[in-house]
Amino acid sequence: MESGDSFVKYIHNGNANPTTEVQLSEADHLKAQFLSGLQHLQFQKLHLMAYVSDFQGFGDLLTDPQVMTSPYVLSSFHVHNG
């Protein structure tokens, strides 16, 4: 993390689109658009079993994302890996 980097909230939990609550710089808006696309790709590649959201961070470091899933995923994991 660079000393001048500030905290940026790219995508919130409740919306898959880049944040609109604050004005992002052009570079941060491009990162938010990329992360939004990545979020969709991850959901599809994980066969709709898990959803990663709440992208935020400093500079090139993402911190504290949320991984959301359903109770059925855990029971499925035990059946296939038990």
C-alpha cells in the first residue's frame, strides 16, 4: 500500500454494480467495473453456489470481501467430500 492510497469502496453487499454513493476517480471506476464483471464471472464459474461481494480496499489491495452462499452448499460439500 502506498502512503497516499485512500480507502475505496468499489462494490457494496446490496448491489452488484459499482458504487454510486461517492464519486470515484476514473482509475477507481475502471477497477470497480472490472470487479463487477469478475463478480458475475465468479458466480457463474462456481455454478451459482457462492457469490463474492463487498469489494473494497487501498490501492491494489482488496480487503474484507464477503462470500455469500446458501446452507445447501455446505451439505453438498459434505456429501461430495465426506
